[in-house]
Amino acid sequence: MAENNNLLVKLDNCGVYKSSKWIVRGISLEIHKGKIVTLIGPNGSGKTTSAKMILKILKSDEGQIKNFASKMAYVPQKINIDWTMPLRVVDFMKLTSHINNLEIVDALKLTGVDNLLYNDIHNLSGGEFQRVLIARAIAKKPDLLVLDEPVQGVDFNGEIALYNLIKKICSTLNCGILLISHDLHFVMSATDHVICLNGHICCSGTPRSIVKNSAYIELFGEHNATTLSLYQHDHDHSHETDGRVTNNV
């Protein structure tokens, strides 16, 4: 692998031009194995567009992209399902990819929902469904996992549990993760590098440095910056999907 054995993707001054305007421009970033990079920004700031450049869904209209990942997986922000149709988790996992039963069970175990293998999709909670979506994405053990707003429809405790799961996946699979979110609270403690977007990169750095950056404060407000700083700590407890809190030993 060129440049760095752990380098998965490198964007250098990339952008997407559509309908006579730049949707996003000047995007430079790197994603490495075993690291989580988070894109944050308001709606319409170019987060998903930037991710789609990395995934080769959209072509960059300027700059250069170097992609060394052999396998990439994507959990989109929205997925269309006919909720009236009976569909078990095991069947859902196989809908659009060739995954064998062992890969399905292993992935569901890693995301903590292997007990739901034969449950109907429409009976799952928001947090359970997100874990199934992530399991479906990691079943083939990708080098790079892209998660677009992964805590949508999940309650407060479920958010914490999902972010802890994302860190666990990153460590267990030694994959790179690109996390897209406008949820700024717990994502900050779950990530190695934060990139703040608003059509371009406003600022980037570690979570601790970002909350003090004037560009970040201007975009999200002093209150958010102050609130986020409170979450820069290591938990001595874990939040389970059913709402229980267990102590870490």
C-alpha cells in the first residue's frame, strides 16, 4: 500500500460541482485503519456528498482522491423498506449481498443482536435496527466503514451504546470508520479526528481542540462548545441497548 500501510483514503482539495454551484469544495482528509474520522456540520453542509466521493458514488470535480481500501461498506442515512412485508433479520441481511450464515451470525454477535436472527424487522426497536444495519455492512469485514447519521431514531441511552459499539468495531476489525453526524455530543468522545464542514472545511483536529476553535464556535454556538467539553471523559460504565447501565471492571 502506498504512502502508509495504514492509509485507506486520502482526499486532496476535492469538491463536487452541481447545478452551477459547488456543493462542497476544498476537502482534504485522510482515513487510516483503526481510526475514526467524524464529519460534523449543519444540514446541507456537504457531509454526505464528501462521503460519496470517498465511496466512489460521486466523482470529484477537482482535486485528487487516493483510495487504498480493498473493501468499503456504507450504512446510508435513509433506507427504504416495505415495513408491511414480513422480513426476518436473517433474510434482510442477505437482500443485496451474498453473505453466508456464518458471516451473518458473526456480524450480529459483534453488534450484540445475534439473538434477533429470526425476528421480524418491523418488530425491532430503533437501536436494534441500527445494529442490524451495521452488522449487514460489516459482515464482509470491510477496510473502510462509512456510517451516515447512525443514531437516527435511537433514544439517549441507545446513542451512547451505539457510539461505544462503533469504537468496538473499529478496534475489533482494525478498520477505518468515517462517521457522519450532526449529533455533536457523544460523537466527540467516540472519534479520533473531527472535521467541521459547511460547504468547505471550517476547522479540523482532535475533539478537544475543535470545541475551542473559533470557527466551530461560530458555526455551532458557544453553548454547544461548552456542552461538548463536558463529554470529554472516559466512561466507567456502559449503557446497554435495553437502557441498563453496567459498571466496567
